[in-house]
Amino acid sequence: MMIFRKLHKPLILFIVCLLAAGCAKTGTKAENEQRTLKVLFGDEGYFYQTYGDLFAMRYPNVNIEVVSMQSVYDAEEKDTKKALKELLDKEQPDVLMLDKDSYSILASEGLLMDLQTLIDRDKFDTSSFLPGMLEMLKERGGGKLYGLSPYFYANVIYYNADLFAKYGVEPPHDGMTWQEIIDTARRFPTDGDEKSRVYGFGSNFGYQLQDLASMIASTHGIKEVDPKTRKVTINTEGWKQAYQLALDAIESKAIYNPQDGGFQGGSMEEYYNSQPFLMGRMAMTTDGSYFLQNLRDVKTRLKDYKPFQLGIVAGPVDPAKPDESREIYFGRVLSIRANTPNVEAAWDFMKFVHGEEYAKIKSRTLNEGMLTRMGSVKEFEGVNLDAFYKLKPSSESNLLSSEDEIPSAFYEQYYSILSRETGLLEKKSKSVDEALKTIEQEAQAQLDKALKDKKDKKDAETN
């Protein structure tokens, strides 16, 4: 096993010191016995790079076997729930790395272990986890805690403090709504050519009308399809407000909306130069933690790069739920299989990847997103990261359960209809009401057809 793969020498020394100190404090007879651990994960190499190598340094006596989930992925167009359960029955893994959907399904069927007894027994600290994470996982587990998540992804509002100072605009604050963001963006000048002017708000690739409207709707918990009723629900008051706000923003010219679609390819230098926020020509943007790595890299890639004062605040938010965010995602939920004979080894793994030692090591990079363990995460490249932890995840799920999946064939047709109608909307050929009414009517017909085709195909396979 290549324990030190892809690690820099200073970081290796830092890790060894931390883990040596940890071993000296907590080594027990059980920890020194040779043990085996089976982990269900998507890719073996990625598992060791992210979790396994560091765990092996801390617990060299634990032999890890990674069980691939390829058979589940191959069943994507069939029954993933059935494929996952068959894999569990066959391989009997001890630790499972699941998406939120699989976590809920397996918990409801009694296939996961309740972690609360182990947490209480070892007095495992859960006080410094991302606020709301445990509550969300308990809710999805039917009231019990069957898993933990080491990482999360979240969007925040980044802003160029220098531009706000230059134009005398009040800086953004935590908990801004989309209305406030767009109102603030419109306070910046709109003169100048597309390649050199300042923009109040946007993304580095620009926002089309439907993109901005969808982001606004997502923040407010509004979906285009109700998975339970199988109905398209875009011709509603909430969607009308989202599209009207987005349309007003685009027409104000305060939003970056390049006519050529933005960067089309080229060198890394050309890529960075095409990004208005990175180049100091955009006042605000929303993005995740990965953006900070881009900001770090551009400083070394471009010789004449002019840095600016970066600010970060929490948001955007739904004004009806200002302390929550629907844009917080947990990429993986780690669970222990019920009735595993290797409970202690599995729990040692769980404690390690959700503990202080692991957080101190991984806080030096943002490759996996933000750590849910907050104690060791203060800043990245001198940028304070508190804004990522100020909102709690919404209890509303952004994922559909396996039995409620909408066929991908529907979305192909839906986006074609959406593009056509929003184009007419931008040209003033249709009103918001007229465009959304047409989208809903035509999209519903396509959804009904896609659902029927899916059912017919499943029936044919069964027979």
C-alpha cells in the first residue's frame, strides 16, 4: 500500500507528527490487534488518496479491503436500489459510503447501525460539526443517526471589496436574498465594452436567463417537476417571480451575460483572463469552496495579475428561512452496516475521518469541499471561511428517491422547450405568463410520454 502517495514532504512531516502524538495518547490493546475492514466505495484509488492512506498511518494493524460499487453504477437505468442491496448481501462490507438517497433507503430497512450508542459510549465530540448536519441525517434516518458526513459543498457570496469601496456601494452582508443581490448589482456602472467594463454580479461563465431563474427558484425550494405527482409545476407564482426577477436583472445589464457564451477554449492564461470576477471586473459572484483554489492559482499563473481584497458572506437565502440554505450538499454519508462483526474497526474508521486529527490534515486543502468538523477550519490562503458555516442545511432534500426518478429522456426535451420559450421571452415576443404556460403544457406531454416509455421498457424486461 502506497501510504505517502501524492503527499508533499512538509505535509507528510506534519501528518506524521500529528498521528504519532495521537497514537501515543490513544493506543489500546484492541487497536494493536490485527483487524480487517471492508469498505464500500466507488473507486479504490480515490478512497486511499482521500481516506485510506491517512487511516492506515493511524491504524497500521487494520487491513482494508475496498468493495467497488461499479455493479450499482451499471444498474443506473434499471433498479439501483435492488443492485445495492444485492451487493451488500454478497460482499458484507463493514463501512458504507452512500449518497443521501441510499442512506435513507437502507436506514428505513434496518440495514444500518444506529451510531448514537457508540457516540455516547466513547464520548465522541459532535458539538463542532456543521450546525444542522446531525439533525438532517437523523430526519432522513427516521429519527435515528445512522451516518456521518466528513465533507459538504456549499455556495457563498464572494465580493470584490475594492470595487465596493471605489463606487461607494455598501458591501454585502450575511443572509442576502436574491432580490438584495440584484438590487446591489444594479448600483454599479454598466458603461464600457464587454471585455473591459465592470459587472455588478454574475458567474465567470455568464448567466443565461433560464440559468439565473433556476438558481433563484432553487434557493426558494421551487422545483420544475413534482416527483410525487409526476406533474410539471413551472407555471406557478413562485416561478413567475423568479423569471421576472431574472429578466429584470438581465435587462439592467448589471449581470454578466456574454453574447458569445464566454470562454470557448484556449490556454490556462486565456481561461483566467476571460473570468471577470477573477480579473477584478465583477463586484459579486456565488460559488463554492473550489473557487478559492482558482483564485490562488491565478496569482501564480498570471505574471501581471492584480490581486484585490476578497470578501465572503453567507447566502443567498430564502427570506422565509433566512438561517437555512438549500445549497448545502453532503457528497457522502458514511455508515456502518447493521450486524457487522467488525464494529470496533468500523467505528475507529468513522471516528478518525470525522475527528480533529483528520480535519487538521485536510484543512490545508479544499479538494473534497468543506470539512463538517469546524474546529480546525479557519481560513484558506489567508481568506476567512466562517461564511461557509453560518447557515444550516435545509431539511428539504434536493435528491429524488430511487422510485421517484424522472427519466433523463424527459429532461432532454424539457430543456429544448425551455430554451425556445425563454428566447422568446428575452425578445419580448412573449410575456413571462405566456412563456411559462407553454413550457408547462408541452413539458407535461413529454413527461407523460417518458414515464410511459420507461414503464413499457421495464414491463418488457420483466416479461
